[in-house]
Amino acid sequence: MFEGFTQRQITTSGTTINLVTGGSGPGLLLLHGYPQTHAMWHKIAPRLAQDFTVVAADLRGYGDSGKPPGDPEHRTYAKRAMAQDQVEVMQQLGFETFYLVGHDRGARVSHRLTLDHPQRVRKLAVLDIIPTHRMFSIVNKEMATSTYHWFFLIQPADLPERLIGGAPERFLHNSFGRAPEAHTPEAMAEYIRCFNAATIHATCEDYRAGASIDLVYDEADLQAGKRVTCPFFALWSSTGYVGRTQDVLSVWREYATNVQGQSLPCGHFLAEAMPDETYNIVRSFLLAP
């Protein structure tokens, strides 16, 4: 899926991160969402590699990256720890600064990375999210129904782990919703291969952190008035929960100072459902003066 790319494993201070890298030029880090791996970028990464040195990494706990055990406060899977992994990856690859694009959970890691390491990120694009802090502040019946997994995965260990583990492939397919055709057989095979017991636990810990320690960090930033200051682009699904119910740009302008964005008429998995459009929009934003 990543012809011409090189696969690597890089050891950080917290774990080992699996990635593929290809192309030349300034560094561009791509971070995937749940329940995926770096494979989600396979339709657009080779094209982005014409302008950038593309690094498509598996987040801590996902894909072939390391999966440290969880802890009672869920700090191991705090977005701060997951972001630190990726900063160290880019440093070891020779990039003190880089462009950053994240989807879903990877976008949440990207948001935290840019807040914690603003000097590192040249531009940030997030795909189909609003901030975690805002999501938990707008919980209602529609949100709980549309994104039920937010509340299922955060239940104490090991209840969700055992239930998902009883039919992991069935749960995985259900997570992809109404547009399974967006995912190629090759990508789907990778998602299934990597969705083992260790991944299931780690990804539950990711969501548990999102409902606990991540909110502590988010609240501290809000109290301090800390916002993303680099050029920022939001791209979202017009048919998903966020696109249907939120004024996405207005929300992000409360958390970032230089916001652009638009929606696409597809489901949540933008880079796979509408790869040409996603590529053109992201590339134009990243290369704009």
C-alpha cells in the first residue's frame, strides 16, 4: 500500500513507534484514528510524498507500535504522552519542525501536541473532530447514540476488553459504520490483523484517558487561555455527528487563533472515502504561503 516507503520502528522515551516514511522535502506527520493504523493514509500519502517527507505513524497502542499496560490514572495513554512519542519520532528522523495532519484520535493527539510543543508544528490540520473538552460538554441523546463507543470503551477494565474480545472482527466492522466500501481489502486486512487483545486494551485506555486525565490538561489550558496559534485547518464530514450538529469553525475558533476549514459530503473516514478531495484540500493548505 505504500510503494517506495520504508518501514521503521523508532524507540521513544515511552515506547516503540512503528511508521512508514517516504518522499522528500519538509517533514509531514500523519496520525490515524480509531480503530485504524497508519494504513488509513495509503490512498493519499504517496501523493503527499511528492512535496513532503511523509511520516505515517502508528499511535502508541495501535498497529505495530508498542502497547504499554494501562495505569489507574490512564496517564500512559494521555494525549500528552502519545504526542511526546511523535515529537521524539520526528526529532530522530531529523525534523525539529514539521507539518501535522491527524484524523479522529490522531487529530486529538495532534491538538495536544501542538499545544504542548507549539514551536514544533508549522501547520496543523485536523480531520472530523472538535476538541475533546467540547465533546464532553455537549453530551445528549444524539451524541451518545452516534458516538456510543466513547462511553462503552471508558468502562472499567476489563469489561469492554472482554466483550470486544468475544467478537473482535464483528466489533471492528461495526466501528466502520455505513461506508465499509471506503476501506480497501488491503487496509481492512491490516486493521483486522492489528486488532488483537493488546490493541483492544490499549485503545480502551486511550478513550479512558480522554474521559479523565486529558480533560484535566484541557481544562488547565482553557483556564490559562492557551490556544493553537499556528495556521489551522479543520476538515470534517458533513453527514457525521459533528458536521450535523456543530458549527465546526466557530467551535475551533475558541481553541485556535488562525482557523480555516470546510466539510466534505462523505462519512467519517475522509481520507479513504474521498481521497482525491482530501488530498487536494490538505495539500493546498499545507503549501499555501
